[in-house]
Amino acid sequence: MIDIERLAREKGHLIDKEIEEVFSGDVPNLHDAVRYHMDTGGKRLRPLLAILTYEALMSKDARSASSAEKDAKILPFAAACEVLHNWFLVHDDIEDGDKVRRDKPAMWVKYGLAHAINAGDYMAQKVYELILNSRKYGVDNEKTMDLLEAMVQTSLRTAEGQAMDINMRSASPSEKDYMDMVIGKTAHYLTVPMVGAAILAGRKELIPKLVEFGMAIGPAFQIADDVLDLTEGKGRGEIGRDIKEGKKSILVIHCLGKCSETEKRELLVILNKKPEETSGEDVLVAKHLFEKYGSTDYARKKADGLKGQAMETAKSVPELNELLVFFADYLVNRKK
Amino acid sequence: MIDIERLAREKGHLIDKEIEEVFSGDVPNLHDAVRYHMDTGGKRLRPLLAILTYEALMSKDARSASSAEKDAKILPFAAACEVLHNWFLVHDDIEDGDKVRRDKPAMWVKYGLAHAINAGDYMAQKVYELILNSRKYGVDNEKTMDLLEAMVQTSLRTAEGQAMDINMRSASPSEKDYMDMVIGKTAHYLTVPMVGAAILAGRKELIPKLVEFGMAIGPAFQIADDVLDLTEGKGRGEIGRDIKEGKKSILVIHCLGKCSETEKRELLVILNKKPEETSGEDVLVAKHLFEKYGSTDYARKKADGLKGQAMETAKSVPELNELLVFFADYLVNRKK
């Protein structure tokens, strides 16, 4: 059984050290803004996934070394995955108008719009600086280049997914549109830590299976996230934030396909309101409609189905099966 | 004598082809937004500088090949320099609240804030995709890696300079603060096309001299730009835009050091107004103060002095002397 909390404690400082080293400058409203954001916590899930995948693909001999030693080659890439994730969050919060991140003011609220856009750009460059640093730990040029290529393609697909997501707010998407968007926005960058680990372990032949796993678990994660927004609130200071932002979540799409014309109009009026004009009562009305038409159940089942699909793929990679099963479960059944 | 207009026509389509290939997708409000911005023109100055530097460093034999053939290895990097420049412009326009770019609505005005941040991020990734593409033209891993390293460091320094620039709006900077900011924000990314060319031509020993040239011509360019804002308007739809944005230009810094306490207060009130609240008369008052205290002349002389310094450095690189002299002159004496 994988003890993720213990592993996070054990490996966390290695990742943090790697990150701190590249953000050690002192330009006001840049380095402090980045540190402010990175210190708001986050689960360091992606770097941990990179490290655990890498270790699982190692030879037994290599695995017996000390943690710092055996993980050295993957550390810069693992840290890059964490910085990538946080760069997206900094810019996403602006794009979505989210004022709260991990129960604290979002970077753009604290440092202003201009600094937050610029600091996000700075973080994006650090992703590549970190990967180029891999060479210092003895990673060869060929593998470094493969890591860079994987990261560039991941970022591009994620930005495409984000554009689709923004477009969907003012459209009536189908479930297929939703799935395309979510695969773009979520699947690639949940998968890239494992892809990087496979590259570094000299096991590129595993990549297609890892991508297949990601294409199922990414949407499962996002759908679980859609449900979570209505039940636990995702650390963004409130429940139903997605409704306020007018997001076309899987719940909304399902509900719009089932409810009456009157209810449809009612739901769309609520979603089209500006976030600050959407009342708590509006959120309750939407939530009630989701329950009336079984949309929340539908979403839960859809997430479980995708998770099952991911578990099935995981079986075909025996060395990673335990890790992938744990990860799938963790992502879909998490509480915040 | 270098005929920049003719060269731009001759090489422009090679650069554009390289850029169009990587932006050929069709996600609405992403690919069209990027094309909208890239098509608003721009002088393709940076890619041209990369190509011309590369050709000047070539052996005579290599130079006699056709344009497409002899330039092949530098093209992706040259295109990357152009995309880098445009990504900065897309995000800068948001950060500065600039609504007009090259006499057309800025991307964020036409496509909205969310899409413009995301499209800028997308362009930033394309910079690296382009450089990784160099390998298709036979550039080896070592040189590709050096190009990536140069580009990452350039982007990082530029973002640091941009943070200093944003900070300066609410502070009383010295001329040294101004120079630090401007070297960060301008010098590195004017220099990187030449640095890339030196890497690809196998002439890395020239890089320190190229950087020295850039550290003088970058500020000279920015100071000329500060003056231009008051005389020609830089294609941003109006004259005195920098005053409206409250930019601490070299003119402002010089003037604040010379004028009376009353005039100082008057100038700061104007600079601290929101752009939309600054009147044409305010701009004239500021302009009058700059003239009264010789700030415009001071700036012109400062730019000329830095240009002279750059020319001096250029002499020590005989193969590039003609090109660097032309470029220095073009940047500092341009009219828009």
C-alpha cells in the first residue's frame, strides 16, 4: 500500500530544494510573488508521481541507493512538473476571475494583474531552465531533449484545452465537446510526470500505455472535480464556484439535456450572471436541478467508468500497476 | 549598404512560412487570435538580424548557396525570435493597459483578457517548439541545447526587467534604476538573435562581444523609444501614451531631478492619473516641462552616446561590423 503522506514528507524537501534554487532572485513583486504562490501549499502530487514512476522502473540495484541519490536524475523534471502546474494556476486564476487559491488571495489579487501575468511567464520559463538543469545530474542530451519535447507538447495541448474551456462558457457544448476540452486541459499534464520518468528510465516503449491511462484518468479527475465543487469547494473559499463562473461542467451539460425548457432557461440565466452577481440561492437552484435530473449521480458514474478504464490500462504495465491504481483512486476519490 | 526593406521582402516569406507551420491549428479564439496578432505586421526585425548575422559568419562557399538553402539551419530560431517578441507584446499590452497595437485593437481588446493571456502562453511554448524543430534541418543536439539555453535565459531576464518596469510606476527611480530595468527588459532580447546565429555558426567566442553590443544598444533603443512616444507615437494610436500610463521614462527621471518642487508635484499628479483620465492638455504640460529642462535633448544625447559605445564594440567584430553599425543606426534613428 502506498502511503502518499509519508512519501510527500520524505521526498518533498528534495523537490522544494530544486525549486527554491531556481527562484532565488530578489526582484520585488516577482520572486516574492512566485514564492508566495508556491508556498500556499499544493500537494506536490505531480513531482511525487514522477519520482515514484521513475523508482518503479529502476533496476533493483539502483533502487537500493539513498533517496537523494537514486532520485537525482528525475528531480529537475519532477520540480518542472510542479512549476508547470503552478504557472497554469497563476494564469488560470486571472482567466477565470478566481480571487482565492488554496484559501488565500490569488497572486493577481495580492500583487496585481500586471505582476501576476509577468510572474506566470517567468515561471513558465523556469520549467525549461529546470529541465535543462537535468544535464548537471548526468542526464544525456538525447534524453534532455526528449523531456523538453514532452513538456512543450504538454503545455501546448493544455493551452488548447484552456481555450476550448473559455469558449464553452458562451456556447452549448455537447458531452463530446466537454471530453475534448477536458482531455486537452487536464489529461496531458497529469500524464507528463510519468512520461518524463519513462524517458529517464530508458523505457520510452511504455509511453503509449501511460498516455492511454492519462486520457482516461484526466477526464475522470476533472469530472470528480466538477462534483467536488458542489460538495466540498476545492479550497477556493466557497461551494459552487464553477456555477458562479458559468462553467459548462459535465453536470451542467447533462442537466441541460434532460430538464424542461423553462428550467433550461433558468439554469442558463444563473450561469450567464457575472460571478459577483450570482447569489447563494442561485447556486442552490442549480444544485437542486442537478439532483432532480440525476446529473450529480451521472457525473459520479461517468468518473467511475473512466477510472475503471484507467485501471484496466494499468494492468498492462505490471511494474507500474500498483502505483497507477493508487493514483487513479487518489485522484477520483479525493476530498479537496 | 544594407537595404533592409529589400532583405525583409526577400527573407520575410521564409520566416513567415516557418511561423505559419507551427500555428496551423484551428481552435477558435486561439489560433485565429495568434494569427490576428502576428498579421498586424511588425518589422520582422529580429529574425532578419538572426539571418544576417548567421550569413555574415558563414564561409564564402556556404554563402553562395540559395537563400532558402543557406538559411535553413537558422530559420526556426529566427522565427522563434519573432514569436518571442510577439508573445511579449501580447502580454505587455495587457500589463500596460494598451488598447492599440500597430494601429489596430490589441489582442486582449479583440479576443478578451482570458484568451489573450492563454494565447500568449501558447506562443511562449511555440518559441521552444520552433527551436526543437532546428534538428529537422540538421542542427545537432549540442547546438540545439545551447539555443534553448540562450532563449530561456533571455526570457527570464526580460521578465525580470518587466517586473522592474511595473514597479517603477509607483516609485521614484534613479537613472541607475532606469538603466537596470531597461537592460533587463530590452537588451537581452535584442541580442538573442545574434547570439543564436553565433551558436549555429560555431562562433560562440563572439558571444561576449555581442552581449556587450546589446547592453549598449538595448538602452539606446529604449531611450529613443521614450523620445519617439512624444514625437511620433509608435503606432499606438496616440502621442504621449507613456505619460498616460505613468511610465518613468528617462525624460521623466531627468525632468524630476531638475524642475522645481511645484513642477515636480504637477508632473507626478499627471503621471499618477489613470490613462483614461489623463487629458491631451496634461500630455502637453508634461511635454512642456521636458522641453523647459532640456530632458528631451538629454535623452537624445544619452541615446547617441550609447549608440557610439555600441559602434565602438562593433569595430572589434570585423565580420559583423557593417551589420552592427547599420542595426545600431536603424534602431536609434527610426521613426516608428
